Amino acid sequence: MTSIAHNHAEAAYPRTRARLDEILRIPSISTVPSHADDVRRAAAWIVDWMLEMGMTHAQTHESAGRLPLVYGEWLGAGPDAPTVLIYTHYDVQPAEKSDGWATEPFIPTEIDGKLYARGAVDSKCHVVIQLAAVEAMLKAGNPPINIKVLCEGEEESGSEHIYEFVANNADLLKADVCVISDGSLPNEHQPVLDYGLRGIISFEIHVRGPKRDLHSGHYGGSVHNPIQALAEIISQLHAPDGSVSVPGFYEQVEPLSDEERTVLLPMRAPFDEEWRDVTGAPAPWGEADYSLHERIAVRPTLELNGIYGGYAGEGVKTVLPSSAVAKISCRLVPYQTPDHLWACIQSHITAITPPSVLVDVIRVEMGAEAFIIDRESAAMKAVTTAYERGWGVKPLLSREGGSIPVTAEFNKYLNAQMVLMPFGYKNGGAHSINENCDLGMVRKGIDTMLHFYTVLAEQA
Amino acid sequence: MTSIAHNHAEAAYPRTRARLDEILRIPSISTVPSHADDVRRAAAWIVDWMLEMGMTHAQTHESAGRLPLVYGEWLGAGPDAPTVLIYTHYDVQPAEKSDGWATEPFIPTEIDGKLYARGAVDSKCHVVIQLAAVEAMLKAGNPPINIKVLCEGEEESGSEHIYEFVANNADLLKADVCVISDGSLPNEHQPVLDYGLRGIISFEIHVRGPKRDLHSGHYGGSVHNPIQALAEIISQLHAPDGSVSVPGFYEQVEPLSDEERTVLLPMRAPFDEEWRDVTGAPAPWGEADYSLHERIAVRPTLELNGIYGGYAGEGVKTVLPSSAVAKISCRLVPYQTPDHLWACIQSHITAITPPSVLVDVIRVEMGAEAFIIDRESAAMKAVTTAYERGWGVKPLLSREGGSIPVTAEFNKYLNAQMVLMPFGYKNGGAHSINENCDLGMVRKGIDTMLHFYTVLAEQA
């Protein structure tokens, strides 16, 4: 199959490139309810392409109050051939040009081989790579494997509803191998394959003090300022050594074994370099007993995503504000459960809240557990070979600091070998301004998927 | 003079009440440059009224890049009669209904004897009270004193330009007594006369970390989060006992004498009650060695006016932000200088800044010193008598926690006895939502000013 399918993918590339533009123009922001119709528009766009290429059962699945999932399949290889389930997502984070973008976030703009748009790298390039690979394989004829594709529309807003869908549709989604296609390689040249993901939990701290904003002259010095009280609480969430100081936070964390530290060792130097390039931060920070790479790969975190309170406008307003809010998320590592962390966080904040303010801690997302893959599985070996052929370089092994909340759910309900196949890159600005994907990586991604299907068929 | 002038004020009240509506409809927000024309409109409105009642030299004074001062006078009592200079301001803080107002902030709305509008209590009620008293005195004929009225348009935005005007116009402004008419009585019933004001300095802390917003999964745990770093800095600005922990902060502060503590003693219980009513905070906070009233009257503060950084919108955005900002102001007590405090703040923040972030501390306003009046001066005694007659209750003595930055400048350049004559009240919501003035206090205020002029003339 390989060479013919690769030729079909190559011939179809101009159309594939145009499709990337099309889907990036749809502001499918799942975290902002007013964009629900845009999310639905993107879902319909995917269904159309699936039907056009000859996939079956292509349709959206939507329950009341939820954004649609898209599912389509091609099962023509027959019951004895391996079945692969592909998962990716088509929803995106919010973005406005005024955030500091150089281009309009929903008008895709190609500059020097990179395509700039919200969702370019997270994760619409994966939608297009995966469907383009299936399309090439179908055009080549006689695919050696069966394919199922599931695209989510709520990945950026907590993935809460896909859990139920997966639980209720285990037969529909049944597969030998499940490919999670999201996330990033460190750069365009050296593939790094992740065998683990961090989980996530998010919450808000609301501090309330006086019943309304006060004049800072009339009452300042006699009222606990909610911004100050919030800052004092936040300052008690980390120890000076960079570790999280919430009691119980590390209770469920397995120590990093010497064997795994050795597996991850080749990642240290490249991550140090990536860290300097991408972050531009004045100096590293965090737990000194761990390399920078280990801090994001194998250690849990507690991160401030936002803070607000009082006057944030131009000039001076001498107000003593009535409230202040912090938005926080934690990244979890294997064996930590969201419910345990949530209980630890609630108890700690309650314990450190002074009597001079009222504090509410609100869980915003139920959260997702971290996930780890058997590095020695057949599917993981097929992934390694596919990237080696697609990139011409032997991949390194790593663990990913980001979260793909559905991974644990797929693993729980589907008896499939799980693998991660990302085609984004770290400089892609996911969740930030000037998000972009590398168009060379899009082409390599399509080729890599075709190699993966060939190796899987050979293994069978 | 008294009874005739009082009768004139009473007869003119419906027109005075209408004038209050007129000036409150003008959004003369001096802290927002786009409202400069509204500030000028309010200035012209004052000039018109001054001319209408027969004051002379009534005009605006404006230099390039500055908002206008309004000055007018009536010197018909002759060189041997006492001359009184009245100072107040006609500019206001920002306000939008969406901040939580029950009514439109620039559409004055009367409810149960209170008039709701931005600037109602701070300080347009004073503009109207002062001009209505002068008008009544002029209508009564043969006023026993000379009057000068100066209204500022930049009080809410730092009062920087009036300094130069006062310095350059000491002859024009020359007076025996200078009345600062701004600020608040605790309530409608019990006048409290302030013999001191706190000063002010304002600044911002800008924390910068990574060069752009990062994905909290990709780099979280290896980069010092700017919101967290800012919270850690803020938490080191106060000690657990509520005192400011900036080294040198209290160096210039005189200890509270037993004699003054006794003078202020009657304020304790009423302020405790006011504090409970107005703040509604869960519990008092601050320096335990001082009563709640002393904390705001005789102690300096460092107050958080605003904070922002990262994502403050709806839902979740798992960003590790590139920066965070806090807006802070300090209230100063007598003998503290803004420059000394600024040096202390800069050194302290530099000393506690970790190497993992960059911090800029930016002075937003040059600031103003605190101010204290001789409680035994003749003018202070005239003020006491005037309020006793106007209110029918003996006033208490106190010191004010707010700041009127020009006071120190008037004292420096004009060889006049300074007094404070406020007619606002603490429940007036100055600098907050639902700002309002009490219309009964407006009428008593006009009467009190007429009593004051009578007593001054009798003293002469």
C-alpha cells in the first residue's frame, strides 16, 4: 500500500492545505458559550469531508447542553484486520488580535512555512493530518486496516461530556489500537514520542472582604484588603524550594525510578535548549532535585492561570476592593487522583484563610487523571518505526507535561493499546498568541500515519 | 447678616437643588484622558454661576496639557475685613453602571433624601454648597467678609498641576483663612471635625517572566509564574500583625501621644459602629496596638488598589502568563515624605525580587504629604461654632484617613489658617458604586458656611 498511498497524499496536498485554511477560519472556541454555533460549524465541516472520502457512519453526536463529537469509520479491511481508533479534537482556546497577535487569529496566514491561526497546532493540524492520511489510504485502495475517527469539540473546555460517550459506545469505538493525536514534538527535526501525559484539575479562589468597594483613605488600615489576602493565600501554596506546599499534594506520587530517569536522560539537554528558546524567562525555577525536563514530565504542579481584583484600568483609583479572584490549575502525574488533590487543596486553603476575609474555593473542572503507556507494547514499537521512517531520525522517548483528558477514559473503557502521535511543535504557541503549525510537519505527519498503518498491518 | 442670608439660601434651595443635578450630569472624570472635554464643561458651568451671582474675575485657568482650575472672588468687604479662600474640586472618579450601580452614575437619581450620582459626595456637593452660601450672602447684601473660591479639576488624578498654580499665584489667593471643603462626616447627625489628613503615594509593580504566555502543561513547573511571584512579593509587604514590613516605612512617623489619644478617644465607639455598618467585613484587621479609628487616622498604610495578570475571562484557560501587575497606594501620616517612602519601597522590592522574574516598580503619582492643623487656632474655633450652630450638636475632633493633596501646598505658599469643612458622609460611597450625598446635609452645609462667615466677622 505504502508508496501508492503516499503518492495520493502528495497529489492531494494542495487540496489538503486549502482544507487546513478552511477549518482554521472557523472560531470553534469551546470555552466561550457564545461560540457554540462555530463549534457546530466546524463539526459539520469534518462530517462533510469524511462523507466525501467514503467513510461510513460519519455524523455528529450531540446531547442537550453539549458540543458535538464527530465520529466516522471505514471497516472495509474486514474483521481479521487490525482496527485503529484515532482521537483528536477540533475545538480551540479563545483568541483575539488585541491579545498581541501579529495576525488575525481566525484568518490563517502563511509566513516562512508556518501557518499562523488559533488552533493551528492545537489541534486542527491533527484533524487535517489524520483525515488526509485516511483519504490517501482509501484512494490507494485495499487498506490493510480498519479505521475509526473520533473528533471532540470540548477538549479545551474540560472534556467532560466525551466520558459518557465513550462509556456508552464502547462497542462502536472498539479497536486494537487507539491513537491519541494531539500535542507537540519539541521541534520540526527530532521526533520525541511521549509515553505519558499529566492530568489536570482546575479551580478558582474567590476572596471576599468588605461588602462593597471602599475608599482606601476612609478604611485603609482597618480592613483586610482582599487582593492582599489572596496574595497571602497564593504565597502559601508553594514552598521556597518550588515544591507545592499543600499538605498531601505529593502523597500519591511515585518516586522517579533510576531506570526511568535513564530512559529520559537524552531529553535533558534538548529540553534545556528548548526551554531557553521558547520561554525566554530570566532563570529556571522549580524543584532543584529534578532536571527542567523532569519538572514538566514527571512532577505535578500548581499553576496560576489568572488573577483579578480592584481597578485594572488606566491611571489611579484609590479603591479598597471588595473581592479578588485567582484562577488556578494543577497538572497531575500518574496515580494522583483529581478528587484527592481537590480535598487537599480545599483543606489547606480553609486552614490558611484568616478570619478577616471569606474565601470560596470553587472546582471549575472535574479534572482528569494522568496517564502512562507501556513503553514495550507492539503499538508503541509501531509508532517508533513510523516516526523513524517519516522523519528519517530515530525518535527519543519522553513524557508530556500537557494533558489530554480523554486518554484515561479511553484506556478505562476500551481494551486497546494506547499510543500518542503528536504532530505539533513546542514553538507553535498553543494556548498563547501567534499560534502556528509547521506545514512541513503536516506533510511528514500524513506520511508518518501511512507508515504506522503499514507497520501495524505487517505486525498482524 | 445671618438671618437674611439664611432666608435667601432657603428661598433659593429649589434652584440650588436643580444646579446640583446639572453639574452631576457632567462626567468630569479627570483620570481618563478621553473625558477632558467633560471636565472643561464642568469648569465652564462653575464660571457661569459665579458670574451670575456677581463674583468677579470668575474664569478658568488652564495651561497646556492640564485640566482647568476655576477661580472667582468677591472682595467688596474691603481690605480690613477677613478674607476666606475656599478650595474644593469638581472632577470625579471613573464610574460605569456595569460596575454594579443601581442607577446610571451620570443621571442623578433622588431616593429617600439621598441623591445618587458619581461625584455626588466627592465632591460636587461641596461645589454647590460653597457657591450657594456665597450667593445667599451676596443676595443678603453687605457681606462682612471677602471671598475667594478655587475649584480644582485634577484632584482625582493627582493634583499635580495645582501646585504650580498656587506657587505662582500666592497674591491672588492670599487669605486669612483657607477652607478645604471636601471629604466626609461620619453620618448625617454628628459632625466630626478633622484636624489632620493622610498623604498619599501611588505606584505599580510589574512582574515579567517568560517572554510570552506559555502553555501551563508544556512549561508549568519549570518557569516562575509571574502571578505567583507577584503574590509572593505582595505577601512580603505586610507582617502578620498587619503592619507594613517595608524597612524604613515607619521611620518618620511620630508616636501617638497620650494627649492626642485622649482627644481622639470619643471617636472610637462611633467609628467602630461606622466600620461595621459601612464595611460589612467579616472581622477587623490591622495593627492591634491601635483602635480601628486610630488605624485610619494616625497610621500609614500600604493598600492594594488593583491586580491583574493572565486569563480573567469566562471558563478555563490553562495559560502560564508572561506578566502580572499590581496597583498600590500608600497613605502617609505627618512627617512622612513621599520621596523617603518611595526609596524604601523600591529598595525593599528590589531586595525581595527572585532571579527567576524581572520586576519594575513604577511611581504613578509623585504623591502628597500628610497634613495637620493647630486644633487651638481661631479659625478652627470658628469652624467648631459654625458646625454646632448648623447641626445643633457639639462636633467631635478627629483626623481624616483620606488625602487632599493640595492641603500641604496651600499651607506652604499661603500664610493662612487652614481648616477643613466637609459636608459629605461616609455612607456616600466615594470612589465606589452608588455614590450619593444626603440632601439634608447639603442644606445644613449651606447654613453652616453662613454661620462660619458670621463667626469669622465677629472674631475680626
